[in-house]
Amino acid sequence: MASPFIIDRSSVTQVMAWVLAALLPGIAVYVWLFGPGILVTLSLATVTALAAEAVMLKARGYPAKPFLMDLSAIVTAWLLALSLPSLAPWWLIVTGTLFAIVVAKHLYGGLGQNIFNPAMVGYAVLIVSFPVQMTQWAGPLELTATPLTLAQSASVIFGGDVPKATLDAVTMATPLDALRTGLLQQHTVDEIMTQSIFGHYGGIGFEWLAGAFLLGGLVLWALRIISWQVPLAFLAGIWLAAGFLHFFDAGRFGAPWFHLFAPSVMLGAFFIATDPVSGATTPRGKLIFGFGAGLLTIIIRTWGGYPDGVAFAILLMNLCVPLIDQYTQPRVYGETKKTRAPPA
Amino acid sequence: MSRELFKFKGGVHPPEHKAESNTRPVHAAPLPKKLVIPLRQHIGNPAKPVVEVGDRVLKGQLIGAADGYISAAVHASSSGIVSAIGPAVVPHVSGLPDECITLSTDGLDEWIVHAPLDYRAMEPSDLRMRLRDLGIAGLGGAVFPSAVKLDPGATHSCPTLILNGGECEPWITCDDVLMRTRADDILQGVAVMRHLLGSTEILIGIEDNKPEAIAAMQAAAQKMDYAIEVVAVPAIYPGGGAKQLIKTLTGREVPSGKLSTDIGIQVFNVGTAYALARAVHHGEPLISRLVTVTGHVLRPQNMEVLIGTPMHTLITLAGDRDGTTGVLMGGPMMGMPMPDLDVPVVKATNCILVKSRDLFPPLPAALPCIRCTRCADACPAELQPQELFRFAKTGDFGRAQEYHLFDCIECGCCSYVCPSHIPLVDFYRYAKSEIWAREKEKRAADLARERHEFRQFRLEREKKEKAEKLAAKAQAKRAELAAAPATEGPAQTDADAKKALIAAALARAQAKKAEVAPKNVDHLPPEKQREIEEIEARRAKIRELARQPLETDEKKS
């Protein structure tokens, strides 16, 4: 072994653990405002992810322990779980997680090799294949008369015998769904915003959830686990694209603040688009990557077939990463025009 | 200190560990019974031995003469008898032996006659040759012959002279201690440098974690009759790297692939300035230096050590302890592991760092790269180490070069911060050595092809010339025959001539074929041969590493 002979004591495990820790405020707010059902989803996704990871590592002939210890599978599981409707059936959660870990991660070569964000691949597969089940969102407790207990949530998720009326009383369209449906019914944005689900900026409860993810993201930035470029450019992309549309026709396009404070944006900006493996690596590349993802999110939300576009936007930008990286190589120390190699 | 400082990108803050060794007074290490003096201690041609086994030599006597312009002489560090001239283990990662002169010391430590140089009265070129013959080379680590660096060239001048007292590597304190205790001498050396380079601006960069050294150097600088600016620079590794120090002090960058002199700046280590002062003012060759002996020893300290002293004697002197896991020459970031503790202290030896499990825990097994770009943030050369790693690992050396592999200074910052604990620098060394090897092969192949093509051309030409000659002869004969009474048909003569021509050509071709094509690796001088072997050994080692960083891990679990 040659120099250097010392390292600072950071590790992949530590990085991933911080990401998980930074998700905790979001999860806490989730439980507080939407009920404890998300805990069931998170646990199921975690168990599935770890099992799938262990099996795949074994199948690929890798030592299980160091790779299970790196916590990256749990990060994927949590990000997927937090993107899924909180009362999604168990098989939906398992399918999505399996797809994320087995196909998007391991079939591409495992940790560090996946060109797409695994959690978003899992999400995309589910929303394309099971659009109906992907709408079982528990509404904010503030608007539900008889919220579900932990046991009841588990029962719903595991397909237990829950009266349809009980379920209908707690599930609700998300603000983005409501906006989309309303616009399709030729209502104006202002009319739609009078619905009870909408709060100050985003949806009731949802805006607080977005705030909690933002807080966690800022912690990650303060710890230099993530760089500032991706989240800032992502949020700027959302704000500018939505603001541009809203400025021209406030009746047909949601306000930029509304778009920013959908929880998927904050989760996407700070936790998903910042995934180093599938994201751009150069400083300028990160800006382009984040901005592109923000822009595409608004385009998909506005003209696409699905209410939210964060997942697809990030996946599309994942595709562009090799190109972005190649054309945004920063100048190196002492580099002159003469020594600069043309991007080949 | 009003000087505006600039920040270079990247860098890391490893624990400094300077206090262990920089508080004890400096003692001269006792004279060992045996001194092993390698002939190659510097960059460039190794010195040529000028003594024979059995000769008695005096302290400071020339025993290996500089060979060519980029070379430096080596001298007897003490008086005694030359007991061997030949390969011995030297401080080198490969563990391969190199040509050395071994002296059995007689304990008299008897100096050869030596006198100061009147450097101001000397021709600059003569002075530089004297310095080369006094063995002066850079003591900061690279050991480049100083005489070459002190030559500003015919048209260049070197307006800025920077003295490097950065000493950014953890654990090492020899420059710190040297500046504290011998500041005046260092500045005497600076005067010689200034004289040779014609510098108008003199800067001394010292990291701000060495306040005593800064104070001592400032006090000494005040006594000089021209301006010398002692500048405290922020302590950050590798702030003492020449390119980084230049950036910090002047805001300028050495263009990629060029030398600092191209932008009018020359950098010397403080130790080199001291050695230069001893050479000029005392006529002493470079036969000793300050060495930090630290780490897992009882009394970490700096010692004045004769070149050629076996390292184990110094470790014993500093108090060796149980649980030693290895010894490095240099610091933990860029130092190299010693294959054997019999290896001698050489001009490049700034530190002997004794490792233990506690101080240097084994590095954890490497995980795959997650492209987090912490390495890019830490890289002082502003490279994209994660990309270089990918290219090196997949053998895409062309792209590695496009991504400026050769601007890598192997400082180790990337490996230091990598959360996946990938030995990144090993991969860059591997890629560099592969590229060198391939270039060498290509050059050899090109040469062979050129030779072959020329041979083909020559054969064609000779054939043509012969044919022309024969044709001319035949013509003459025909004319002769035509003049004489015709007994044979001219057509037959023609055919005969052709036949003879073909036979001759065939015979020639046969003879040429029998000759063996010259091989490029035959008849190489032994040092070239050795260099090739070294490179091959290193490549094999690194290739082993690159093959599968997870292999060891798999075995464990």
C-alpha cells in the first residue's frame, strides 16, 4: 500500500446515515399531520430493500456485510416510501422496492453504478403500472373526522377488511391531484384553491411536510453531505418555470410558491436529485442538472399525463448526466487555452 | 504583513502532530560504524564512483562525481575506508537495491581541506558547477539538483524567489526546527540564490502554525540589507506544495506542463538554502541534514544526521517501542514505506515516521465510488479525481490524460477524504506508469518500424541501382558484341544478364534475412535495465491492487 497512510474517518455509511437522519424531521411531521400509516410503509420498504439487497449481493458474489452496512438500500427504501401514497397496498410497496433494488441498482452493477436513481425508478414503474393504487393518499388529519390508528393503517396496507366508507373518509386527493382535476374540469386556479385541501402555500399539512424536508436538506448542506448547486438550481428551475407560466396566465397555471411547497419538490431537490451516483459531478453540471430537473417537473406537471413530475424529471436528467459532465469539465490548476483538451 | 494572499482550491486539514517532535533540542546523531551512500540520491544521472574499495577517504571527500548537467555529486559523510561499491538496499518503495558506496568509518571524523567560496567573484556558471560538485540538491523532497534550478537561462531572469518553509505534511518538523535555530544561515543561502537568479522580490512562505519559525525568520530578515518578506500562510495541506505556495503568495498559477521559471518564479526549500550557505560560506558539501524521527517512538525529535546513516540507528536513538507496524520516509500523506530499516538516510530523508496500529490504524476495505465528488472538492490541482479513477480502473488511459492525469501531484488529498476509502492515488500512479510504459513501447515500435521502412527503401534503391548498373554494363557489352562479329544472339545475353541479376538479388535477400532484427531492450546500460525492472515491479504491484479492491474484503468476510 502506498501513500497516503491516513484518512479522515468519513465513510459511505456515515454519509447515508446522515441522509436518513435528515429525513427524520420530515417523517415526524408526516406522522403528526397525516397519521402513523407512513411508519408501516417505511418499515415494509426497509425490510424489503434489505432482503433484496442481501439476496442480490449473494447472487453477485459480493460480501453482504459491508454493503448492507453502507445503508444505501435503506436510503432508497425511505425515499421511495416517502414518495408513495401513505395508504398504498403492501404489494405496491414491495414491488416498487424490489424493482428499485434489484433492477435499478443491482442489475446496473450495484452501489455506485446505477445510472438512474433507484427510488425514482421504483416510483416510475408503479405510477405507470398501477395509477389507481397510487392515489391512496391519507388526507391531512385536520380534514379527517376519524383518523386511522397505526393498526388500522397497517390493516389497510396489508389488505385487511376495512370498510370502504372508513377508507373513503380518510383518503383524499393531493393538492397536485386536485389542481390537475380542477383544471381539467375547466376551473380556474383561484377557484380550485378555495377547496379545503389548500393551505397558505401548498396543501394543508403538505406545506409543513415540505418545510420539514427543506429543514433536513439544509442540515445536509450545512454538513457538506450535499452541495448547494443541485437543490438551489432545482428550486430555481421550479420557481422560474412556474412563475413564468403563472405570470402569463394565473388562471390556468398554479403559483410558483404552490409548486415549490409540494413536498415532492423539497424531497426531490434535497434528497433525490442530490443522489451523487446518478447525478452530475461538476459544479456547473450540477447547476444544469438541478435546473433541468426543476424545469421538467413543471413541464410534466402542466402538460404531462401525471399530476406530479419530479420522478420523471429526475430520471430524464439522469439520462443526460454523462453528457453534462463531459461538457462542463472545470478548468484545472494551471490550465491554459492551449492545454485544454476539446471534449471528445 | 500587508501582503494580499490568495487561496488555492481544495486542500485538507489532517491532524498536524507537529508538537511531538519540535520541542526537543536538536542533537547530532552519533557517528555510525557503517555509512551507505547511494550514488543516486537526486533526480537525474546517478553519480559516478571515483574511489575504489580499500581507499581511505576523508569527511567531505568526493566519492561520486556528478555525471552530466542534471546530476549532483556525493561525498563521504565521515572519514573511513571504502568497504564496498555495489548494490545495496536504498529507501525506495520497490525495495530494489541500487548502487551505493559503503564506508567503514574510523571514528576520527577527519575533514578534508575545505574553504569558503568567494561566490560574488566567481563566474555564475563556475559557481553552479561548484555547487553541483558539492552535491547540493533540493531538500524539500524532490531532490532536484539545485545548480540547474539556479540557472536563470540566457534570456530569462527570475524576478521572484520564494523560499518554502511551508512544511504542510503532518508530523514533519525539520524545516520548522531549522528555521527556528538557523535562520541567519538560511538567509545566507538566500543571498546566494538571489545573486545567481537576479531576483528582485524575495518571499518566504511559512505556514501560520509555526509562529516561532516565523518570528526567527523575520528577525533574521531584518538584518539583511535588502527586502525579504516573511509571509505567514494559512496552514492547509498541501499549502507547502510549490505550485500551491506560488498561488497563495502571488495569485499566479504555473501553466500546466511548464515550470515556475516560465512565469519568473523559482521556489526553494529552506533546507536547501541552509545547505547552500554551508557550501558557499564553509565549502562544505551536502553530507548531513536535519531529520525528524517521530511517530511511535519514545522521544520524537529532530537530529542532525550524516547522509548514509542506517535508519534503524536513529529509531533506536529516539527510543523504539513495541507494536511498531512499519516505517515511512516522509510524512503520512506522501511518504513511502521503507522495505528495510537498514536503508540509509539520504538527501531526500526529511522524516522517519514510525507507525503503530494506534497512530495509523489499517485502512478499511474500499467500497465502490459513489461519485460524491469530495475528492474533487479537496483536489488542489482542481482535477476531477472520481473521473480519473474511473478511467484508470477501466484502463481508459487516453481519457485519463485528457482529464489531466499528469497534472496530479499525488498529494493524497482525494484518498484522504474518500468516504469509500478508495486508494485513489494508487490508481493514478498505476495509470501514469502504464502510460509511460506504453509510450516507451510505442517509441520502440515506431523506431523498429522506421528502421524496417528505411531498410525496405534502401533495398529497393540498391536493387534499382544494381539493375541500372547491370543494364548499362549489358548495353556496353551488347555494343561490344555488335561491334565484334556476331556468334551468339543478343537476346540470350540479355536473358543471362537478367538471370544473374535475380540470383544476386536473391542471395542478398537471403543474407539479410539471416541477420537478426536488433532488439530494443538488448545492450541497455544496467541502470536502464534496472529502471525497467523497477517499473515492471511497480506495475505488477499496482495492477494487483487495481484488479479488485474488494478481493481482500471478500476473503475476510
